[in-house]
Amino acid sequence: MDGLMYLAVIGLVAGWLASLILKTGFSLLGYLLVGVIGSYIGGFLFDLLGISTSTTSGRIFSAAVGALVFLFILGRIRK
């Protein structure tokens, strides 16, 4: 249960950061979904590049990068 709560907090922060950078507006649930999906994408990309994110700030950064990638791809698909 603690791991799920930790993922939710990181997802919320990462989704919020990504939406600030790309100037998109979401609800709290939207931030959570974008952040959690971004967390998986960022984790995959950082592992692929051999970058370790063992700290909380590193995980938030990784998730935010993944959320940016996710929102960028989503924006391209919509057009």
C-alpha cells in the first residue's frame, strides 16, 4: 500500500510539472494519470540510457521527463 501511495505522489508531482512546462491544464486525476504513465515511460527511457534514479527527486525528474514525452506524443496523435 505504501508503494502505491508513493507512486501516486510522484505521479501527481510529475504530471503537474509536465503540464506546467507544456502549459496544459488537467484535473487532479489528469495529473495523476499523466504522471503515472510518465513514470513508466521515464523509467523505461532512463533504464535504456543506463541512468540510475534511486532518489525521490531523481524519480520525480524521470517521471516528469516521461510525462513530457507522453504529452508530446499524445499531442502529435491528436493533430
